[in-house]
Amino acid sequence: MTHQLKDGGQVMHLGMLARVEGEGGMHIEFENGHVKEVKLNIFEPPRFYEGFLRGRKFTEPPDITARICGICPVAYQSASTEAMETICGARTTNAIQEMRRLLYCGEWIESHALHIFMLHAPDFLGYESVLEMAKDLPEVVQMALRLKKAGNDLMTAVGGRAIHPVNVKVGGFYRMPTVAELQRLRPALAQGRDDALAAVDLVAGFDFPDFEQDYTYVALRGDRYPLERGSHVVTTTGLRFPIAEIPDHIREFHVEHSNALHAHFDGEPYFVGPLARYTLNFDQLSPATQEAALRAGLTEECRNPFKSIIVRTVELAYAFEEALRIIDGWHDGHAPSVPVAPRPGEGIGASEAPRGLIWHRYVIDADGIITDAQIVPPTSQNQASIEADLRKAAEQWTDLDDHMLTHRCEEAIRNYDPCISCATHFLDLRVTRS
Amino acid sequence: MSGGRVLVVGLGSPDRGDDAVGAAVAERLAVFGWDGVDVVAREDPTQLVQLWEGHGAALVIDAVMSGRPPGTLHIREVGDSGEPLPTSAFAAAGRGGSHAFGLAGAVELARTLGTLPTHVTVVGVEAKTFDFGPMSPEIQEGLDAAVATAAAELIALREEVQSCA
């Protein structure tokens, strides 16, 4: 909705964003043809997770925090288990880490397949939604559903449920899947890998606007392309520091127009997500996915958020490859978990959710009771970048009519696959009584 | 081929208060051991698009929130012969399911892709809360009525499928 202001200015306000998870809107104010103010309004109610984690046992966050989001529960489980194991000095086995990575592959497959084909592709192909797209391109939608189902089945086999897995605990898993159970998934995963690699070429054929952004990218880095964990955080400004030092760099703060906390990295806005992950870890992709990315016209650095759909598809293919690698190397007989005894302290856990870096910080006492908790999901961290993209989009496409400009701005938001339910897990609530 | 079979789906998250009612009703229906009927519980509506392909009919039990008193039962025929559902409302509200893709979206996508069974009945149970935790007392007390209504719809669907077979 657009209307003229008395001073000749103009306000563009979209009350409810479509094709995003949760409830948000946007507000752009023009003055003399220039953008005066941009706000990503997140009005989904806050959910106070950190508050009710306090007083709970150190073993509970994997189950409690997984409920924050139905799309990326494994990201929460991985970050919280790692934080608790760090505090308690527990060392998990390679087999447990491999199984965590396999579960994480299932989450990436589910999430990326949904966003790429069902939510994002309609923007580039000129459809209002996937329902209209399915009329003209049924084979693409059917492929997307097959890919997503392969992710669901992988999550069910490893996590016990397709959404909100119940098999994860501090120290590992309650039960390891068997070779036979995993091998049953293999045909669908192999097909998924081939379909995803072919889909890279498909999405590379979309039209992309010139829209380069010079953000500071922040992502995990380890001995392989980061999913379930990393050993360090790296940035495109050349920083490299251990996970434990994340709170020294990232500060959360509240802005009036959002129920989700914003965040700054060393005092500046920053960017987490597939583009950051890809740019900072391209060398760790497999040869086939590197080749697919280069064939799609990407270089080792991607700075155009509209091209995130290509990067997500490359990562989708990589997740299928990784799942196959882990399944093919799996043996029965691994202990599902290691014992973890509580000890007092503070610790950080981090993983790469489909939408980017997520980190948790906990403090527990000698009895293993949580005395402080902080959960920082990717969409919160990206709000400033989303607003900067909206500002650039509104400036760049001022000549478009209101309908088209609104659409373009919505696309700029959907580039981030924002998860508003995740972002509003927390808001500091203060009640003043007189 | 499962063309002569009826699929029963209890839809919803077992953790989110009254959203658990779909699975709870499906679980109770499964106890009867119906011939020619497959009973499952699912949390992700997109799975329906493939899940019900090839079935002659489907019965979906899901929680709804329309402002009526908790426990109110809604019955709607949405099969391939029925009118399209207003999917825009689901998407716009962001309440239709994960990433704004809910039951209505699944029905209409299946209609477009040709996987929607000829007969699909949705039994909606008016919910009081989708907060984390157990179902509200009103919904738990009304569970027998929801099961009885769903069973009656299932019998009708099974007869429909068998008469066509």
C-alpha cells in the first residue's frame, strides 16, 4: 500500500510478508524521491525461550530449543549440545559427530528444497506462488517434493521424527540408526544428489539483477564445509577466532520496530547465511559441487543476495553428497553417546543453520542447572542487512510502479529465507508498575 | 496400487497444545483395525501431496482456529471434485504451517499436480491454544465426539471408494 505524504513524500507499507515463515512486514518512507527510512517490522510475538530455560537442567536445551522452529530444529540441537559438552568437558566420538552431520544434512535438504523451489523460485519465474508455478512446471515441483521427502525420511531415520527430532541428547544420541535403516534411504538420496546438481543449472538460468553488497560475511570454518559445527569463526575482513570468543564480537540490541533483537559485529551490521558460508568455505565444497557452482556462473565469492538461490542449490547438492558419504561409511555397533557429567561454567555452541550462523551461550551451576541462556539465530543477525538491501532496492528501482517495487522489495527479503519464528524467540520484557 | 484404499492422516504437531488433536484422533481410529484403510500421523502438510497419491479417498483430521468455541467440529469436502480452497488467506496469515505452506496449500498443489484423491474430507477441530504443552481440557473432553465424527466420515469415504472399485 502506498500513499502520498503532505510534504510530497511517500510511504510504502506492506502489512504482511508472504512466503516467509512467521509474521513480519516492511515500511519504506521516501522523501523527495529518496529513501528516508526503512524498517523490517517483525511483529510476531516474542516467545521468551531464554527466560524459561533458566532453572532447567543442562540436559534439556536440545529438546526445548528444538521447538523454537519446525524448519531448523537440528541447528538448535547441535548448538545447544555443543555448548553443554564444552562446559562439561565431554569429548564425543567421531561416529557421534558423523551422525550429527548426517542429521544436519537432512535439515538442510528439507529447508533448502522448500525455500529454493516452493518459496523463492516463483519470484524469478514470475508466479504469485508455487501453486501457479505447478500448473506450468509440474515436473519441477514434483522434483522439489521428492527432494524434500528425502530430507524428511533422513530426519526420521536419524532423529526419530521428520520435524523436531527426539533422538538427540547432550553427549550424542539415544539410539544409533542401523546400516540397514540407512541403506534404505540410499536410492532416494542418490537421486536427490543428481536432481540437485541438475537444478543448479536450472536456477542459474534465472534473471538476476545487478545488486552487489559489500557486507562483512561471518561464518563457521573447520576441517570441512560447516554444517553441524566448526572450530573457528571467520570473516571476510580477515578475522579468525575461536567459537568461545563470539560474544566478544557480536552484540545484540533492541530496536523499537522489531520484536526480534538486532545484532552488530564489532559495532557494524554483518551478514550470515549461505552466501557467507559459501564465500568463506568454497574450497571445502566437493569437486562436483564446486564445478556446478562455477558452471552456474558463480565465482568463489558471491556478493549478490538474489543469487542466494544458486548457492542454496549448490549446498543442497552438497548435503545429499555428504549424506551418501556418511551412510556408505557407516558401521553398526557405535556407542550412541558418551556420558556427560555437569560441572559449573559458561560455554558457547555454534552451528550453521540453513539460514546461517546460530550460536547459543549457557551458564550452568555445579548441579547442572542453567542460570543463564542466550540464543542468537541467523535471522536476528541479518535484520540490518535485510534493511540495507531494502534501502538499496528502493533506491535502485524507484522508477518501478508501486506494485512492482513492493514485489521487488519482498523478493529482497525472501533472499534471506527469513525465519521470523526463530528471530522472535526472545525479547527482554520489562513491566513497570506505579 | 492403493486406489481402493482410504488414507487417514492426523495432521499437526504433537507438542503444540491442541495441534496434537489430529494425531490423537487418528491414533484412536487406528485401534479399530479398519480393512482397506491406512492410518498415519504427519506434522508437515507438504508430505500430503505425495502421501495420498493413488488412494481413492483421504480423511484429514487437523486443528483449526476460526473463532468458534473450542472443540467445535468443522467438516469440509475438498476432494478433486470440490471447489478450490482459499489458499491466499493461509499464505497471508502465515499460520498455514511451516513457511506459510499449510493444508490448503497442500490440497491445491495436489489438485494441480493430479495427486489429489477424488474424495478428501477434512475434519477440523476448533482449537483453543497452539502453545507448547498438552491439549487443553476442552479438546481432551471433546475427543470422543471428534473420533465418532471422524469415524462416520471414514465409513462414508470407505463406502464411496468400495462402490467405485
